[in-house]
Amino acid sequence: MIEKHKTRKLKVTRKAIFVFGGIFVAIAVLVTGIIIFASRSRSFDETLVTLPFEKDDSYVALGSSVVYIENDLLTCVNSSLTTLWQKRLLASNLQLISNNDKVAAIGEGLLQIVDTDGTHLSSTKIDGEVLSARICDNKVAVRVEQQTGEETHSYIISFDLSGTFLYQIEVTDLYVLDYGFDYSNDLLYLLELDTSGVVPISRISTYRPETQSLTSVKELYGQLVDQIYIINGTVYSLGTNQLTIYTSLGDSDNEIMVYGWKQQDFFLQNEPGFVYIPSNTDENGIDIIRIIRPSGNETSINLPPDVFRVLYLDDKVYCFSQTSIFVYTKEGKFLRTLEMPFIITDVNKAYGNNVFVTIGDSMYLLPLS
């Protein structure tokens, strides 16, 4: 006898369908929410980092971190405010300058240098008052005033990073506008204004501290030079009338007319670039900018109202008003507007795509992307 087996059919009730359907919908909503939350852009409130110092305190960007002084303690923090290192300074009330991986504290006849890892490189006592300093990868220069009886003498003195003396330039009777190092860390430049003649002369002298030698002198007549950059042997002189480009030996002049404009920012990507704003810019804001490159390429961008600061970061042009950031490409194409839930009073470059933002007396670090 053959026994027949009956197949039982699984009965799914309407209630079970609703239950399983609800679970599926809940899972789908949860997964979608997680994806949206993970991929959303964070608001300024979430990305803004409150820094542990105020606007009038001494602070600098160093590498991809921030260094500041509290009393006589030098502290380095990252963007998460984690303390990376601390170093005791030999005096209080010092001022900071930095380059990519070195920081120098100056004041009260003292020069103290620390690297990006917090390693103490040197401390040098200097006879006189240290007014300012410039630092590069392998040297530092300070401007010093020394009182001798009733006379005051002024010098620019350069040292290597171990504190060994290299060179001294007397500038007692000179009207010094600026000084510093070229991008190759070889030359020390001195920018001075000579008004003894009929027309003013901006004089640019370059020196090689290691050999204690003067390497070139360039005189620009009839204009005031505000800033110079020396990159790969080429000098870019930013004057009130022209952007003058020549070799460090004084040859191959190239002049670009900039009368009526003043520098707002500088960047170095493949070739140097200079962001200019109108010289008559006032509290009404910046209405137009020029991005000038030595090759002759130039971009002009008309700006919205109330822009007070323009920065070139990561191949983009960021134009800041007190409540908005207007973002453009380097070719002048408008990308987007970022609305800020606070009123900023100042903004400056920090490191990478991060900027220092001032809100009242407080300081913040803001990443831009």
C-alpha cells in the first residue's frame, strides 16, 4: 500500500504581513538616515573649534597645529585641541613667529627657537631690544635696537638655528620697510625707503649670511614697495605703481601695472599668484579683485556687497563678509555661498584649508572645504 503524503501550505495572515512590512520600512528608514547623516555636510557650529586664547594673545600656526603662549608656557595643540607638547620659555610676554616647522619666541633681549615636535633648538641672549624676527628652514634674523649712551643703534642680525652668529647689517639711519628670507633659504633681503632725493627710492638689497656678502642691490624709483617675495632666484616686488619682476642679480625686468590696487593675498602653486584689491577699499567692503600671475594670466572677480577679506586656499577664492563666505574657482566661476550663524570680525590663514576666525575677542579655527 502506497501512503500518500499531503503537502501542508503555510498560511500567512494579514497581521503577519503588516508586521513584517513595518519592520522592513523601519529598517529602510534607519539605513537611509544613517547614510544621510554620514554623508551630510557638517554645519559651522559643528566644525568651528574654540581656541584656548584670545585675539590679542600671541599665537601662530605651526605645521598642521596651533602654538600659543600662556604666561611663559608655549603650548602646541591640534585641531581637536589635544595638547601635543608644551615647552617652558625663558621669559614671559614674548611674541611668536613661525614658518612651516619652526617657531621662534622673541622679546626682552631673547631669541628662543623650537621645532614642530617641541624640541628646543636654541636660546640666544641678545644685547638690546628685539623688535621683530623672520625665520626660515635653517636661519633666523632679528631686528635689534641697542642703546649706547644717548645714541640708539639698529641692526638686523642673522643666526643659524643652533644660535650661531652669521651676519650683522647696520640699519641705524635707514627707513626699513621689511626684511626676510627667500623661499630657498639662501638669501636675506632688506627692503628700505630712501627719501633723501627728489623722488622716493625703494631699495632692495640681498645678502648671503653664511659668506657675509652683499649679492645684489635693486632700486625702484617713484614708488613705495610694500612687499617682496624671492622665489627660485626671481624677485617679485609689489609696489604702489607696478608689480616688478626681476632676477636676484637685477636682470630681466618685467613690470605689471597695479596703480590703484594693493595686495590682499599671495599664493604659490606652480607659479606665484597675487590677489589685489582696490587701494581705496574702505568700510563699504571689497567690490572687485584681480588675481595676477607673472605669466600674464589675470582673473577679475566682481564681489557681492560687504566683503572685507579675500583669501586664496586650495585652488579656491574665499571672500568673507561678516555673515557669509562666497566661494569662487581660481578662474572666477562662482561656486556657492556659505551662510554663517555668527558675525565674524576678522579672518586669517592658519594652515591647510583652515583659517583663524575672530568673533568678538574670541578666536576659533574653521576648516574650509
